[in-house]
Amino acid sequence: MMKKLLITVLVVAALVVAAGGGLVALSRHEATVPIEQTYGPDPVLVEPKAEWLPSVNVAEATPWPNGQMPVAAQGLEVKEYAGDLEHPRWLHVLPNGDVLVAESNAPPKPDAGFSIRAFFMGLFQARAGAETKSANRISLLRDSDGDGVAETKTPFITGLYSPFGMSLLDSTLYVANADAIVAFPYQEGATQITGAPDKIVDLPSGRNHHWTKDVIASRDGTKLYATVGSNSNVAENGMDEEKGRAAVHEIDLASRQTRLFASGLRNPNGLSWQPDSGQLWVVVNERDEIGPDLVPDYMTSVQDGAFYGWPYSWYGQHVDDRVEPQNQELVAVAIKPDYALGPHTASLGLTFNTGDLFGPEMKSGAFVGQHGSWNRIPRSGYKVIFVPFAAGRPSGPPRDILTGFLSAEGKALGRPVGVAIARDGALLVADDVGNKVWRVAPHAN
């Protein structure tokens, strides 16, 4: 009886707070480490702070005012490449310069019954602009005159299931739906594909706590690599629901067989080949509810057979005491990530600068789209950064490339997700709250 009463009180309180014009933090742990110290190969790591409910600091999603745009770094300029999109999440540039954009959001979740945590999370996500219905579409953007603005927007593939990652190999376009990798024949210059998809392999789905799946083809064209995020924060739904999740999968195209390539990656996205080393890299969203200073999201090279900690440990071999039973054998081999990207930044997008437009000093470095925090005080992310690389490894501190996604009042005018290099070398950024794709390039002389 008391439990039911407590649930009722909490629900009513949340509704009252929401109706009053904002969601307040039920647990207000504030960051103690300067955010700059949580980036790089050796971030500052503090002691965990247990949170019954996470600190909540949701930036309310508010459309961009007319004429307002993000702020590009000195020496760079930004323009709207395309607008009037529906929750654009991911980008893929085709060889002829056409740009594919996945307009997508989470698929319907199976009914798992009422929980306080899920109730609050739904409120927070709605306020952050993450509860919009999925368009289930990939659209094609075409800049025919080369002025950096797409003149046409065409529905390219419709009827998908929460699509995200895309990869073109020879004349086949592979799409990562929330539940499977599917393939379509592609002809250069095509503005629409209407044929039925060819399912290559199933991917773990169901609850889909993390629904985004990315895909990339191997350099030799024989394999695909696909990401699958965890079904929970720290396996609170049980490890049976985590089979094949928090991982990168390798898919042999000839046999259509799948094997686990790397594991312990809580929510990996942004698969990208580092151009100098030829290594596969990925960005990872780490766990929540142990304080605003933990755990840093990160980017890392993905090693065959490697384990990166989740859920048993974080940032290498720091044991997470919330996970029971523990697995000491796995913790002992957990690999420390290559480069921290700040706690709760929700780093989702990763692409390496393979073009020449930004100059030799930025060649082969990494652009990272940081979607932004919902549970950190002060907020983190909400920007695109650049990390320099030398000889295939990160070689310095990050540099802000695109900021201004938060208003002076702390509202989210936009949230950057996928990043891609256009055929002319410019940087393209998908903004799923602003419903736009931005183009960033050096100032024209």
C-alpha cells in the first residue's frame, strides 16, 4: 500500500512540476571537475556519487529563431545546407556528392509495465525533443550548383524501421534499421529507391533502450561492421537482455554470418576508418547515475576481440559496484579507451577529415558531434568538436568547431548528431532538434 502511495505521489509531483513550466532536478549533484579536464587520453576521474535518481538538467527543445544559426569557430563559417527535415539523425555522402540523411527516431517500445524511472525518463526525453514520431525515411539532398545549399530534397527510401547508419559498397546501399541490416541496389544519380529491402542479418532489438545502429563496410569490401547499444544503463534489466548488445558486430557478406568483434561498449556509434592507421574507430556513450563528473564518453580504436568494460567496469578497470554479480575475469582484461570526450556529452557522431578544405593542420583529425547532456549540472556537449590526429593517434586537446546550440536562457535550439565530410571537403552536421543540416567550411577568400 505504501509503495503504491509513494508511486502516486511521485507521479503527481512530476506532473505538477511539468505543468508548472519545467522539470526540476530531483537530485542536484553539480560537477566539481572543470569540463576541460575530462577530455583527452588521461581524464580526471573522481569517486562515484550514487544517485537514487539522476541529476536532471534538461534543455527544453525550442526551434531556431528565424535567421539564427550555430556559431562557427574563428576562421570558419556556417550555413544552412538543408532545412524542414524530420528529426535528422545521420548522414552519408554518396560518391556523386548527393547526401543521404536518415530522418528517424526510436521505434515503439514493448509494454514493460510501469516504472518510476521510465516515467521520468519519458518526461525528460519529451522536453528534450526526443519523443517525436519516427519518419522512418532516408531522404536525398542535392546541391546541384555547388553553392553549399541543397536545392532539392527527395524521399529516397521510405517505410524503414528507425533507420540510422548507412554504407555504400559497390552498387549496394546498406542501411542499419533498429532491428536488422538491410540492403538496396543503388545506381549513381538515382533520386529514389522503391524496391523491397534484402535483409542481410538481424540485429538485437526488442526493448531497444539504445536503438541507434550504425554500419560501415570494410576496406576490402568483404565485411560489414555494425554497432548495437546496451538495453539498459548498467544491466538493471538483467544480462539476458544484453546478449549481443553493447558491442560491435562483424558481418561476413558472403555467408551472412555474424560474430562479436568487440564488446563492453555501452552505446557505440559513429563507426569510422582512421585514414592514416586504417584502424576502425567509434564513439561511445558511457553510463549514468554516478555523478555529473562520471563517466566520460569516449572515442577509441576498436580492437578485434577486445572488451571495454561495460557493465562491470568503467574507463578501463574501475569497478561499478552497482552491477551484481560482478565478473572479475572480464574486468581484468577491460581496455582503457583511447580518448575521453567529457561526461554526459552524448557524443554520437564521428568522422575523420579526409578532405583538404580545412588545411593540412586538420588533415585526418576527428570531428565529433556531441548531442548534449540531459543530466549534468552544468550542461555538457551541445557542440561539434575537432580532435587532431598524428600518425593515426589523437595528438592534442579538442577544439570547438560549432557551438551556440544552447540559447542564453539554456534552451536547446538544436542538438548535433551525425557528422560527415561533403565531397568538397566541408563538414556537414545533422541537427535533430533544429531539423536542419548545417555546413561548416573555412571562410571564403
